[in-house]
Amino acid sequence: MSKKIILSGMRPTGKLHIGHMSVLENWVRLQDEYQCYFMAADWHALTTSYDATADIKDNIYEMMIDFMAAGLDPERSVLFVQSQVKAHAELHLLFSMMTPLSWLERCPTYKDQMVQLKEQGKDINTYGFLGYPLLQAADILIYGASAVPVGEDQLPHLEMTREVARRFNHLYESKVFPEPKALLSEQTALLPGIDGRKMSKSYGNEIAISATPEEIWEKVRMMVTDPQRIRKNDPGHPEVCVVYKYQQIYNREESDGIADVCRKGEMGCFDCKKRLAAVLDGFLAPVRDRRAQLAGKPETVRDVLEDGRIRAMTKAEETMEQVREAMQI
């Protein structure tokens, strides 16, 4: 019996950071149960950065190395680049002909992101940005995905994918598309950047999963701590400390004890940071070592992506033949 299919991906923004690890670890686990398609969503990157395309190719390469270093196995999963499978664009176009405009306009993240990105000086009053949930639907449905690993914030987008599948099947009296279910990932604590804000490369507050011990220490050294704690023996408030948030995630066994001695003023911030840096280095070292090996073999990455392109294109074209037959075009 063939495995059920899942599809997921990330926009290529370059080397991934530690905030991506929970997603990658979940994907690695899913490889055992599903036929997985994981893509570099380079067309999605254009929806908000259509005027900054020079680094996309390099970013794809760096991200795919991180994918494999984190444990995604090209023998068990299809790793590919979205734009190299042109059928995504064809299905997106066909969906755009039959999808009511109101479905796109009611997307709950649409207006919020419009405001946020406008504040950053980005003009995203474009069809590409309005229609990216429909492109996501095409990405998912073209592989016949029965499930999609998502967080709760992405559920509205997945529901729209299900509505598109239902509408197509109803209009053309077919059963081409399944209605993919949400595969909710385990809820993990939100990992902040070293300054307490959302972790983002644009803020420079991230820790790369390829970071060296020296780079890890430099980032941890700059982490925001309790602003009310001036001297080493002052009582601390770990609940407001970024360092402690990391301790809770990556050093769970010791985190309660660290909080206790912090509140008593028995451990200074410097020592706490040193302990965290050592824990993070132990966590990232295997990924960093695998990444270094892959980075020295660029032909391996190219071969993986070419194999992924062929495998993805074969599956996508099978679906498109069914679509054209159903639509009689």
C-alpha cells in the first residue's frame, strides 16, 4: 500500500536559523510515515520581494543544504524548487479562473500583512500577494496531498485549499483533488530572537543553525536579560529574560534549577549565558558538521535538486492530465 502524501516548503531566504529547527525536526519525523514533498518556495518569495531577486538562487542552495543537514533524506523525500515545476503555475492559473475574489480578500492574514509590510516600506498591493493563498492551494493539490503539516495560524489558508478542491470537483463533476487535512505540529514555545523580538534575519537577531561555537557565544552574549538586575547577586526575574526562555527549550532538565538560583541572586547572567551557549553548541554541532560536509560537495546538492525536479514534475504532470481531462481542455 502506497504512503499518503504531504507537501510543505519554505521561502528561500538563505541559511536557516535555530527558530526553523522545530519545523525541520517535525518534517524529519514525517518521512517515516508519508511520501513527502518539500520545496523551496521561490515563487512565494516574489510575492513580498519581487524587487529583490538577486540572491534567490544562492538562498535556495543554502536552504537545501540546511534541509539535508537537519535530516531530510533525498532517498525518502522529494526535495525540489517550486519554479522548476511549471505545472504549479498552470494549475494556479486555472484555479484563478474559478475562484471568487471574495475568498482571497477575506483571508485573515491579508490585511494584517498589508499593513505590516507597508510599514516596512514595501508596496505589496499586487495580485501576486492577494493570490498567494491560491498558489499555495495549487502547490498542495497538484501532488494530491492528503495532509499538510501546519501551525494553527495557517489553518485558514488550508481551509481555502479545501474549498478550492471542493469547488473544482463540483464544477467539473470529478474527484481529481482530495481535501487535505491539517497535520497540526506539536505546539512548541515561540523562540524569540536574541533581542526579544520575533527571530528574523532582517533584524539580525537570529542564530544560524550553521553557527560556529564562537558565533553562538557572540549571539548569546548579546541576549537581552532582566533589565532590573544590575549586579551579579541581585535577585533576578527569569520570566522576563530571553536567555531563560532558551534554557526552558534547550536545557529543560536544568531550567527549573537555573530559575531558582537566578531568583536568589546565586547565578550571574554571564554564567547563565555560558551554560546556554554550551547547550546550544551541543544541539547544533551535528547539524553543523553535516552541513559542512554537504557544502563541500555542491554537485551533490545539484543532483538532489535535479532528481527532485524530475520526481515532482512526473507527479505534477499526472495530476494535470486529470485536470485537463476533467475540464475538457
